[in-house]
Amino acid sequence: MIDKNKRERLGELGIFLTALIWGYSFVAVKVVVEKVPPFYLVGFRNLIGGLFLALVFFKYFKRTKLKDILLSLPVGIALFLGFFLQTMGSQFITASKVAFFTGSNVIFVPFLVWIIYKKRPHISSFVAAIITIIGLYFLTLANGLNEVKIGDLFALLCAVVFAIHLVLIDAIIEYVNGILMAIWQLIIAGIISLAFALMTKTHVNTEILLKETEITISFLYLAIGGSGLAYLLQTVSQKYVSVNKTSILLNMEAFLGALCGVIFMGDKLTFNFVFGGILVISAIFICELGNNSKPN
């Protein structure tokens, strides 16, 4: 048997690997969303990712009970909303900015824990929230209100939804097998998104996924890596790692996503962007250091 400390270390490694995989996902989304509508992108990447895991872990998948699906339902709905908002944001703003906004979801986690578990956040959470607002000002408003883009709002809402997603997993994971939750949340998110695509009669040219190599590779990366493997690692690992520590480890994707945006997408490193990003990331660490000073 592996002792508690070793399980936690392995869990932390799994969460960190998740962040590594997601780091490049911001760039991959930016590449694919220019050709594939958001509903279809979110739908196909999650459904394929979920079916991939179902095949790999078929011995677990065939044991699925109605309880497993019902418990995974709210997690899957939150995942759909988070992915959809993130993908919509990627249509209007840079991959780097989406990465920073998504990383700020950690600020909301302590407040959600307060509401659900009745645990008051450390004072650092309030300080971090103020610093985050200032950071977001430099990221989006420093050049005036006219510079605010709809993509900024989508990305900010995305951060809130992903914080809810983290807390939901933390609350439910004790009652369902982690592998089954990983599979079903992806399948549920995929089905919901494709249903919306059909209802809104959104058109998609599926041939483009096969004709353009860059789009094909990026899409497969999102489906197999960004959805399938990453959410398997996160869901299974989070059982052994506190939700606050999980959120700070996952925030590494913000650094990696921004870096990938600069390297692969040519995103510009303006003063406002760098300073705003530093403030947001600093706020995240302040928030987590404060929460980790108390028992989780």
C-alpha cells in the first residue's frame, strides 16, 4: 500500500502533468477555432477524448452504473460551459491573454469553498482578489474602456466556471470512480455541445480537419491530450490533493499557455500585458500561500 504522503506526491505530479498538457492547448484552440465553430470544436474534442478513454479503460467503463453518470452530470455541464467560454474567447483575444484569464480561476476557488464547505477564506484571498482586479485592468482596460473586447468577458466567465468545475470534482470524487468520472464528464460535455450545434444549425466543414495538417494535428492534440489524458490525470489525481493545492498547480498552464502564445502565435509582449500578467500570477500565489498556511 502507498502511504498518504506518497499518494499526495503522485497526485501533485499528475496535476502538474495536466498543466503541462494544457499549456499548449491554448495555441491549439486558437489554430482550430479559426476553422471549426466553437460548439463543434468543444463537442468533438470532448466526445472523442471521452470515447478514447472508454476504449483504453473499457474494463472500468463497462461497469458504469446510473449513479456514476448522474454524479458526473454536473461536472460535465460545468466542463462544457468552461470549454465553450474559453473557445469563444479564443476567437477574439490572443492565446496568451486567454491563458492568463483562465489561470485566474484559482482566485475564485477559496470563495466557492467558503460557500459550499462554510470555510472562511484566509485574508490573503481578499488581498489577492484586489491585486487580480488591478492585474485584469492592465490586461484589458489600461488603454481605455473602448479597448475591452467581448473575448475578455468570455475568458473571465470561463475562469469562474472552471473554478466551479474544480470544486465540484472535489465534492463528488469520493462517491464515484475517478476514471469513470473522467470518461463521463467528457462524453456529457461533448454531447451537450453537439446538441447546441445542431439546435443552432451551426455549419461546419469537417473535411478541413483532414485536409489541413496543422488543424488535424492541433485537433487530435486537443481531443486525445487536452481532453482525454489531461482530464483523466486531473480527476484521478485530485482525489489525493486538496482543491486549493490543485488550483495552484493547474495554474502553471497560465505560464505555459502565455509562453506558447508568444513562441508559436507571435503574441506581443507589451508592458501592460506583462505587468498585468505578473500581477495576476502574483495574486494567485499570494492567495494559495495564505490558504496553505492553514490546514486544508
